[in-house]
Amino acid sequence: MLAVPFNGNQKWIDNLRLEIKSPWRKWRAFDDNENVAGYRVIYDGLTFVTFKGVGHMVVAWHARDAFYMLKQYLNDKDL
């Protein structure tokens, strides 16, 4: 079940016809092998990231995962 549907965003991105550099895959925060934080896909010039089980308040509900994602982004590292 989606907390916030992202399919509209996905359709918009698909219409950009960007080359996919790395397909959808799970990502985990801080090498947590038990919990999937979300999913991500990397296009040429764009990375689309989702958070599993979270609504609009990602930072409030999943602060640890949000911090990890931001840290990886600022350090130019993949999730």
C-alpha cells in the first residue's frame, strides 16, 4: 500500500525519456540488512528515490533514513 502515490511523478519522469543508468532497486540506510528504506532508480541527470511506508513527512517519520539519503547525496554516493 502506498502512503503517498508516486505513480504520477513516475509517469512525468517517464515522459522525459531520460536514459536509465541504473534500474529500480532497494536501498537500505546505514547497511541495515533487515530493513528496506525504499527504492531508487537513476536516470541520466536525475535520481528518483522513494521511502517505504512514509507519507509527506519523511523527515518526521523516518529521520534516520532521510539523513542517510541526504548524506549520500551530498557526498555524491549511491544509495
